Amino acid sequence: MTDKTDIVDLITGHRRMRRNRKADWTRRMVRENQLTVDDLIWPIFLVPGTNVVEPIAAMPGVMRLSVDKAAEAAREAADLGIPALATFPNVDMALRDDTGSHSLDADNLINQATRAIKKAVPGIGVITDVALDPFTSHGHDGILRDGEIVNDETVSQIARAAVAQANAGADIIAPSDMMDGRIGVIRQALDAAGHQNVGIMAYATKFASAFYGPYREAIGTSGLLKGDKKTYYIDPANGTEALRDAALDVEEGADMMMVKPGLPYLDICWRMKDAFGLPVFAYQVSGEYSMIKAAGAQGWIDEERVMMETMLAFKRAGCDGILSYFALDVARLLARKG
């Protein structure tokens, strides 16, 4: 028999990586990460009124929804198999003040939406953001006193707001403010109110990022913000500090953790999953979404393929799930391929 050994066989020691890539069936058989609809959380924006579906210019395809329309959107998400929604309110400017006091109103917009969604679709999860920025007149996530975001007074208020959100039916409280000690105080407040079964998804590492711009337009804070949020969000240069911050959230009782933004911080996702073993979620934020949509609209990229590639990147980085404005599109695509 003629020896057909090639020089490549000798160099590689007869190991060829391409053997497992040779056909679709082998690629599918050895695929390391799979994306399913169970990995998706859909963030939605809320506005006052009835029958309101309001486009957000900076986020093509994303709408602000009145409470009745949010309930309809929840039905659509549930029909596609999406496990949970995350809600973010754009409240009337007249209700915003220096302390974000409207966050404590049992009948504010976010709590109205929770009750309506849980009534319409009892089986879908509702994750509520308890930060004050949608409720403050200055656009910060905390109470502003003499030019400083005061930590302890803010924590006390968001803990009370978290109880109000749990009373309305929220399944998971997601504090995005990055105040010190907030997870432990919220956990104590929830338990004291009898909400032992309400979970906490800590924004364990929320960075002082430039990727949030379209989101701030969506909740009506882009023109309000005085200064920046660098005294409480994490410096994008600091990975070790981010892990220390996350460790405190774990010690204080977080049930799951989030990294925000997502794609620029895949290393943090991996490090958090490796360090703590808790469920880790990435938030593919508005800037990430809008860049993909804009490039896709110009024909510079294949929007659908890039969308799905980013989803797999999160899974490869150890994420148990992804908050993404693409959630409906991804779920529909997965349903077609299924």
C-alpha cells in the first residue's frame, strides 16, 4: 500500500483540527455552547397612558409601552418561551424630584406594570430595576446632596422601593445603583416584609460606560444628568475591583449576578462565573444593540448573524442568560430553526 502520509501529518503528529469541522453534522455534534430561548430576558420600557406604542429613535425596533401594551408584550414573550421580562419606567417629569421620592409610590408606573403583567401572564418572570434614576430630576441613581450622591440614605430608600415592588408582584429585584451595602439592606427589608421568595439579581459589576446613551434617551434622563456617575459605577479599567465588588454582593445575599455592559466585559463574565459559581447574566445594553442595528441598516454587517454571534459569545463566556433588546428576534429565529 502506498504511504500517503503528508508532511502536514508529520508536523501535526497526525492530529488535524479540521476533521471535526468537515461537515454540518460533525460541527453540530461537537458544539460546546448552545443558545436556547431559556437564556433570554427581554428588557422593556414603560410610559404612562393607554394604548401607547412609542418608537425610540436611538434604538430602532424598540418601543416605549403603556401598561396595557406591556401586558400584551408579555403574552407575546411567553408564547415564544422567553422566561422573564425586565421593566424600566419613563415616568412623567412632574413626578421627578431631587430624592426620587416617587419610587416609593405603591402605584407608580413600574408597580402598575408588574401587576398588569402578572395578571395577564402569571407564569412569566418580572425583574424590576430599583434604582432611582428614572425618578430623580437630576438623572442620578441616588439622592443628590450638596453635589454628592449620598450612599446610605439612597440605600435606605431603594430598600423601601424594593419592598413596594415585591408587594406589586415582582419576582426578582435588580438593584442597578451600585451603592455600597445595597444588596444586604434590600435582602433584610424583603425578608422583614415576608418576601423571602423574592430573589435579588445584583448588578454586581456595572461600569461607568459610554454604551448607555440610547437607554438614557429611552427612560428620559439623557438631558437631565448633572455631572457623571463615576463616583459609584466601576472604572472600565478595573477588573479586580469589579470582582471585589461582586464578592461583597455575594456575601450580602445576592441570588444571581449581572455584568453591564455585556460584550466589552466578557472577561468579567468569565471571571465572575469562575470565582463565585452563582448564575451570571450579561446585559447587552442599548449602545451595543444600537450599533448592531445601525451597521445592519447600512448593509455593513449581516445583522442577524452578528446578533446570534453575540449571544453565543455571552454563553461561551460563562453566562447563564442574557438581557437583550434582541430577545424577541432571537426567540423567533430559534423557533424557526427548531
